[in-house]
Amino acid sequence: MLDTGSTGFMLVCTMLVLLMTPGLSFFYGGLSRRKNVVNTMIMTFAALGIVGIAWVVCGWSFAYGGDGSIPFFGGLDQLGCLSVVNDLLAEAAATPDAFAVLSGAAALDGADPELAAGYPAIIDIVFQMAFAIITAAIITGSLAGRMKFGAVCAFLAVWVIAVYAPLAHMVWGGDGSLIGGIIGALDFAGGDVVHISSGFTGLILCLFLGARKGFGALSYRPHNVPFVVLGATLLWFGWFGFNAGSEFAADAMAALALLNTVAASAAALVSWMVVERIAVGKPTLVGAATGLVAGLVVITPAAGFVEPWAALVMGLIVSPVCYFAISKLKRALGYDDALDAFGCHAIGGITGGVLTGLFCVPELSWTDFGGLFYTGDFHLLGAQVLGILVTVAFVGIADVVLALVIKAVFGGSLRVSEAEEAQGLDVAAHGESAYPAYLGLD
């Protein structure tokens, strides 16, 4: 029979994850310069439409279609989600318990759906779509203030199909998948799939674009701190659905993931304030919000695998690591990751993946291996590191190819003109301003 509790739980979690992208829009918008806030926010909003269309047409099928036998690709059997709906209608005509037969948990795990009581599998399409949307939106944080809007849209449309969907299959596609199955790396809710992929993509694109005018000489300060806090709060709230919902059932494991999410984000927020106090003499509200997000990122791959004390430790560790990447590494290497998508998401995701290999409770592991802290065995830690390396290699190579193609399509340049950049992309690209009384001084 259909588990109505899990059905309701997954519907709520799906809506929470969908809320994260508008939340990210406020977070990025507040961090941006005044003359680029509309452009920064519309890039994340565009992901809602672009990825939503691509996911229904082919993204879902490429990620979770097929029989799971191909290590790096789902299949073509669910293009347009037609087979899912047809199966749903056929079962509905045959039995009043049709929805129970189409269990979401069974659909993702490749189990016999008739043996699994759960929720309608069609919910998974939307839940995983929400993941794809927020992942694509995260990328745009590295591009603020200088990339052609059309090029952003074109890149995201191709990226979610050619990079995100195959990577999702490699990690979550079942026993035959490359990273999650063959290598045996653990990723509870998207350390590899969401954060490392989006952060590294942002880094590669910002390298293609080059630095903003004045980078290294000017101080780019957030133009609206309350927007930053509003966005971080919405992300925090939505992340509970992100991590707890990745249990795919309303049970104790979902509660553990929820508790760990709160614990890690709390520890990272405090840790960031301490680091700022030591480094610059004052804790800041923007820093506290950034620490909150870093804590959410680091616990994502481990949310259902670790004990709450370990979640606290992970939160305490990630803030100094991400702070160093944002405040020191970026300037030392000269890449202009405008809103720190790489520094927060890729670095935080890598940190979380590695720490999962240390702190995973053996009894909670999806494989036969637990964390080094419990077992003294390096197997899981090695699998985590190898899974991260495969993710970085796949994403990096694919991103370079896609960036070169999109660059050629857009006249050999991904970047707006110097005049447009100086004017600000709100007016130059969209013909509107977040602040109508604003006269153009920044």
C-alpha cells in the first residue's frame, strides 16, 4: 500500500528544494554590485525555466532512465517523461493501488516496485528536477557582472543535459553506476553531484571570462546585506528538504539527516565568525551567512551517514577551509570567482566528501565499508577521494568543451563589452534597475 506519510513528506521536501533557487537569487543578489543585481538575480531565475524544460524533455531520462547497466548514462526510455505517465495510467486502470506499485524509492534504487511501499515515483521527477535547477543556478555566482546573458542561458541548457544528468547517474544510478556503484563512493544528497560540479563549473567559466575590471584593486562589497541574510535563510530552510528528503522516506534516517544539517550549519556559522574575528578583528553578518551555507554544503554528502557530533566537527572544519579559499587562494591564483561559488561549494563539497570517508558510521553506509574513524580501514576514504577525482575530471573536461562551443556560437566571446560592463548589466542587458532612483554611480 502507498505510504501516505512518505508521500506527503516527499511532496513537502520537493517544494522546499524548489524554494532554494529563489533563495539563492536573493543571496547572490545581495552579494552583487548595485548595478548588476537584476542581472545576477535573473541568471538564477532563468535556471528555473531552462532546467525545468530540459529536465522534462530529456534530463530525467538521461539521469535515471534505462536499466542501470550503463555506468555513466541512464537511457532514452523516459524522454518527455512519457513512459512514466503511461505506466501510471496503465496501472491506475488495472488496480486501485497503482500508486503504491510506482514507489519512488523503488524507482531510484532499481528494486522491484511491487515489493516496496512508498510514494508515487512521479514525485521523483520533480524532486530531482529541483536538484538540477539549484545546481545550475549555483554556477552563475562565479559569472556575475561580465557574462553575456544569452551565453549563460545557452550554457546552462546544454550543461544540465550533457554534464549534470550523466553525473547524477554516475553517482546515484544504482549498482552499475561508475561512482556510486563501481567505485563505491557515498554521496547522500549531492556533494559530488550538486556542489563540486557547480563550483568547478563556475571556476572554469570565470577563467574563460577573465577577471572583472578592477579585480584586485577595487573592493567589491555586497550592496545589500539584508538580501544576503534573507537568501541564506531561505537556503537554510530549503536545505532541510534537500538533505532529509534524500532519504526518500519519512523515517528515522530522514530525521538524522535533518538533525545533522542543523548541527553542521550551526557549527560552521560560529566557526566562520571566530575565523573572521581572528583574521580581520570583527565578525560580519555576511560572513555568518556564508558560514551557514558552507556548513550546509559540507554536510550534504554525509547527512545520513554520520552521527551528530561528527556533523558538528565537519561544520567547525569547513569554515576555515572555505574562508582560506575565498580570502587567500582566490587572490593568490588570480581567478575572479565573483560570488565565491567555487570557494564555498566546490571546496566545501570536497571537504564534506573526504570527511564522509572518515566519519561514516559503518551500519549506515550504503556499501560494506564505513569511515576510517570507526573501522581503521582506508577503503571508504579512498573511494571518496577517487569519486571526487572522477567528478572533477569529468566536469572539467566537459565544461571546457561546452565553453568553447558556446563561445564560438556567441561570436568568439562569452563576455559583454567594456562599455556594457562599466554601465552595469542591469541596464545594458535588461533595461531595468533594481533601484529606479539610482543614477548609475557605484
